[in-house]
Amino acid sequence: MSTLDPASPSSPTDDRSPRTTRSLKAAVVGLLLVLTVAGLQSWRVLSGHRAHAAQLEIEIEASRERIERLRQRIDRVENDPATLERLAREELGWVHDGDLVIVLPAERHAARSSDTDL
């Protein structure tokens, strides 16, 4: 009756050659290295997307605030006669009957006065 010694080279649990074992270890290490690099790259991409999403959230909030300001302005123009009159005067140059209108010369006058300062 023969007994198998696990330490003996002819043991059935150790039927791989040292070269095969090294190749297997190298393959596992290589696979782990590839997975690590891929994981780091994915993490970097994910981090970039999160930063971009945060920036978009900031822009969305700024847009919402601007929309709210514009809605308030629309409300003032539609419901406040003084605001409507002020805008008509400032942006359209409207005047009331009896207002005194003074028209100033164009920018050309400012250029001449700077020439005489020399």
C-alpha cells in the first residue's frame, strides 16, 4: 500500500511545473494591474462628470434666479405705471406734453475739447 506524501514532487496536488506556476502568477498580476488601471481611469472620468454636474447645478440655479428677476420685472412693467413710464422715457425717449427736451451734441464735441487742451 502506498501513501502519497504531499511534500513529494509526485503528489497529485502539485502536478504543475514551476514555470506554469510563474506564468499563472504573472497572468494574475497582469490582470490585476489592468483592472487597477481601468478602475483608476473610470474613477477619474466619474470624478470629472461629477464636477461637470456640480457646475451645471450652479448654472441652473443662476438661471432660476435670473428667471425670477425677469418675472418680477415683467410684473412691475405690467402692474406699475411708474415703472412703465420710466422705461418708456429711458429706452424710447418718450416725453410728456410741455416737457423741455435738450439735445446734446454727439461724441464729436468731446473729441474737439480734448484737442484744445494740448
